[in-house]
Amino acid sequence: MKKILFIMIILSIFFIGCQKKAQKPEDVTEVVFWHAMGGPLGDALQLLVNEFNDTHSEIFIKAINMGNYTALSQKLMASIQTGNQPNIAQSYEAWTANMIDGDVLVPVSDFIEADPDFGDKDLEDFFQVFIDCNTIKGKLWSFPFNKSVMVMYYNKDILFQNGIDPNSPPRTWDEYRNYCQKLTIDKDGDGTIDQYGATLKISAWKFENLLLEAGGEIMSEDNKTPLFNSEAGVLALEFLTNIINVDKTGYLSPGYEGQNDFLASKVTFYEDSSVSLAYMQLTGIDFNLGVSAIPVRDTKRNLISGTNVAIFKSENKEVEKAAWEFIKWFTDTKQTAKWSELTYYMPVRKSAFEEESLKNRLANNPEIASVYDQLNYATFEPQISEWFETRSYLEQHVIEKVIRGNLAPQEALDKAAEKIKDMIAETEKKIRN
């Protein structure tokens, strides 16, 4: 681990040095790219941007970090109002849907149709979920950029010390609950728990995954009717409350507290984005780390997270074409494999697993194959703006209140369902008027 930490520090220094060289040559087509990648993710992005600029003398990608997704969203909306939007930007599906209505985007499908070097075989190489989540109203509007899945990290040493095979993490909800019971321990007998099975966040993403695993759906296919207030939704909430309130083998931890407790060996299991590993490696891991897919119940269905990249209309069509050249290059086999290697984001192409970097990763960490396998069962959030507000409502007024014992699961979910139905009805009313 010390060796990994040293390498990561050296790479970070190298990345920063690369950023200083990222200056626009004369007489090239400049493409302004707004993103929200920071830390090691931003360093990795700039490394790839520099590589593109070095190998495409006629194009210069000017990558500008907006800080975070909230700031990016706000600045995008403000720029669109004044007509000063960037040429390309990260965009969640719901943002893209809004911008389509605002007529400020160029569909990616337009560039694909006009590109003799990108055809059906290329599209077939992408995992289907990444094509589907970028397809709105039958047209491919954006392209996958930084996509992650939820991962279960676990401390192999704790499993081994308690007589459990360190290479056999829990695969189902029931196994997970049983493991947590065995691994929640008062080590010194003072009546205080010193080691917990798990720590959990108040997370809409976690609820969505549990909902899908229990056989539920978030919304109807046309995104008009909420379906999350079903029996599967209740089961999802009950699973969380059982861990925390019934078994008392887990606890809530805000922000990065859970990750820090996991790194301090205070808990055995910690679930978060696949990208969390890039940050944990920088911090340092002094135990044998396990990485696997999240436990399942009735299905392996899971929800991808992260943004896509969209191309904005420009008076200069050469800028639009240059933007597509960068996106096409970034998502090609070699680059998507390198992006995944550096950041632990998911590769968007199946052929990426033929690259040596990912082949070696799988060879050295066989259990991580289950993480990548989640892409074959993945889906995505509703492509409607109302879902973003509903996600926040679920966290603040459903998940937290149910776990705190302030509301029953069905009552809380029904209130959330009524809220999004009202928002959808209001949107449709505005459209009619």
C-alpha cells in the first residue's frame, strides 16, 4: 500500500505539471469543456485532455473545472440564459432533457450519422445501459462520460480474524445481515461496541439500488407514474432499518465519516461509489481490502451514477465537429480503459477489458470482476427534471425519517409519490398553456 501511495503522489505531481503545459497553440479550433472533476479525478481528466491536445494539432480542448455539480448546473443554466454556454459539458440525464427543450444542444446521433469512422459496430461495443441512458425521445443526445456503480468495500483482515473466508464476502441481503451480526463486537466487554458490521449513509442512490434488487421500479416506463412506493420500496427501507434499529449492527455516518471509519478498521463493510477507491488509495489502506458487487435480493439490477457529456450548438460548426472528435476519442477503447484504470469509473466499452491495464486489474483482484459485471444488469434514473428534487425529498423526508422512526415506510413513500405526481402535473400544465 505504501508503494501504491508513493506512485499516486508521483502521478499527482506529474498531472499538475501537465496542467501547466495545457496552453492553446495558435490557429487551432478551441473547444471549451466545463466539468466538475476535482482531486485525483480532475488530474486524470487533465492528463487525458493533454494527451488529446498533443495528438490532435488542429484542436485544443480547454477544460475548466466548475468546482462541483451544483455549481456546474447553476453556471450552465445561467450561461444558457445569456447565450454564453460552453461547447461541451458534463450533464446528468435530467439536465439534458431540460436543455433539449431549450433547443441548445446538438444530438450526438447527428455526428455519428455523418462520421464514416464511427458505425454500428462501435455503438454495439458500448454497454447498452450507456446508450439507453443517453437516448431521450428516441434520439441519442449525449454520450457517457464518468459513470460509476455502487461497490461494497470490505476488510478482509476482519473476516479472517473472525473465522470467515476473506475471499467470500456476502452476496445476498440475508448473508450481509448475518455477517454484520457476527462482526459487530464489543471487544473489551465494557458494553460499548468497538467494531460494527457496517456504516450507512442517508442515500437516495442506496435506496434506489435496494428497490431494484427487491424487484421494484422507480417510475413507469413513460416517467409519468411513480412506482417506488411499492412493496419493494417498503422492503428496501425495512432492510436499512433492520441493520440500524433492529440488529443494531450498523450506524448512520454523514459525509466521509463512514469512509474514514472504514479506513480505521472500525467497520467491516462500507458501500460507496467505485470511484471512492481512488480517494482511499491516496489516504492509505493498511489492511487487506476487498472489493465486490453490492449484495442482492431478488435481482442483480442496479443503478449507475455519474454524468454524460453533451455538445452545445455553436455558430461555428467546426467547433461542434471538434467537440465530437474529442468525445469520440475519449470514449474509444484505449482511452476509456485508461480512464477506468486511473479513476475506477466504469469503462463504457466492452472491448476495454481486452486492454492490458484492466486485464491485469482483474487478474490481480478476481473479486472485482463482480463489480464490472454489474454493468450487465444496470439501469439509470428517470430522465426528468422532477426526479432531482424527488431524490432530495427521499433522503430528507423518507429515508431519514423512516430510519429515525418518525414515519412508517409506506406512509413516507406514498407522500413522496404524491409530491412527484404533483410536480409532473404542474409541468404538463405549463406545457399545455
